[in-house]
Amino acid sequence: MDESCVLTKGPWTHRFVGANGSRFHVVEAGTGPLVLFLHGFPEFWWAWHDIIPRVADAGFRAVAIDLRGYGASDKPPRGYDGYTMAADVTGLIRALGERSAMIVGAGAGGMIGWAAAAFHPKMVSRLVVLGAAHPLRLRAALFADPRGQVAASAPLLRFQVPRYEHVLTRRDAEAVGELLERWGGHPWVESPDFADYARRCRDAMQIPQAAFCALEAYRWVFRSALRLQGYRFVKLMQRPLITPTLQLHGAQDTATLPRTAQGSGRYVVAPYEWRLIPDAGHFLPQEATELVTGEILRWIKT
């Protein structure tokens, strides 16, 4: 596979933007206040393909990116720590010519959104998080909930194995499809749309170095746990969040359990809302597109 597999044509524009020392692939539609979309694992910008045109039509500048190491963005060997990936977001906001943006993040992108809002509060005017607990809430659950969140995080623990990226991509990235099926809600997994989405994600993960880079972010989380860098990250994340935050979570999410995510509001002192979405799993933009789009627009128009 090469990067052309993620350059799908549609009612949007593909371009490349330099930020924080790397080149990022961005997909843009509409004009108005900037809304920056961050995908999760094991996805790429296509996670937002149904939502981008709707947000653009509502009067916003909708921009979805391939995160560092994913899709058609640069794949440097380093820079997959929480600090750098949060700085990628704020660097992109500046590179796109804006002083601030509204951030919508799903899964791993939601974790980056939490960090960006904590480290750079003046640059994040609104935050919408889908399927992601606050990093400190997830950290606490990994210590306190062995039969729950620890068991749910078993695939992430396997990511720590050296060269596991070869396991992820062998047999036409079969493991990527298995993760999507494991973490998705039953109605979506059993729908006709699932096979096409899984095919696209499997192709994108087979772009050279993409699998290694995607796993490096998870490896940093565990490597840093007992290091000074990780201690500093925890201290910075303890700052009360002053960004108005909407948190949406699937009731069937088996990657980040609802009970893990639900306590995230304790870290937000700004207006905060939590909504549990029934019959949905980890991939809310695909599983509940209409509802998610409506909630995003409601929150960013407030």
C-alpha cells in the first residue's frame, strides 16, 4: 500500500501543512470558525468523512487530519509522546491561520484533545471527546479496575511487544479488522457499511511505517509511567480544564469502558456535559453519525 489509498476524492480538499516540524495531511471543507477533527486508532482521517460536509454546511471550516504517523502524514521515528502530539494540534491551528479552534477527538484523538486543551487552554475554545476517558481517569482505572479496564486494555498491552507492528499488518492487516469488530457496537459491525470501513482502515495501516508509528504512541504511555517524563505529564494533566467540554460515549464501548470514562468530568471546571449513547461502541462517528453530528453542532454553536 502507499499513501494514495487515503486520498479519496469528495466534497473536500486535500492538502499538506507543515506544523511542529512535520508535514500533515489535512482534509478541509467549508469556511468559518475552525473545527479540527482528530481520528482514533486504528483509523485515519476517513473516520470523519460523513461528518465533515455536514459541519461545513453548517457554517464552519471543518478540517480532519491524519495524525502524526498515520495515513499520508509524516512518519518520523520519534515524537509519539503526549507532549509532542498535543503540540502537533496547536501547531496545526497556527499553520491553518487561526489563533484557536474547536477540537473534536475520537478514541486516541480524544486523548490528544484532552492533552491539547490542558496544555494550551487559550488555543482550544471548545472540546468534544468521543470514546475517550481523561488520561488521568484512564490511568486510575488501569490500577484500580483489573477485571474491567485492565482486561479491556489487553490489546494495548500486547502492543508493547517489540515488532508487534508485523503482527498487526500480516495477512492483509487482518488484526485491524478484528480490533474494529471487537470494539465496535453490534449494530454497526453487522451492517453493510462495516466491511468497507474495515477495508479502508486495513489498507491505511499497511502504508509503510504506519503500524509502527501508531503503536509507538501506546508504547510511550507504558514506557513513561515510571519515568520523570510521565510524572511531569501527570502533573500537567492535573490542571483543571477551563475549556467547555462535551463527552460522548458508547454504552457498548469495550475499548474504554463507560465506567472508566464517566469520571472524566471531575477534571473540568468549565461547562461540561456527559452523554451515554445506547447501542453504540467505540467508533461513534460511524455508529451514530446523525446523533454525533447534531451534538457536535449544538456544542460548538453554544
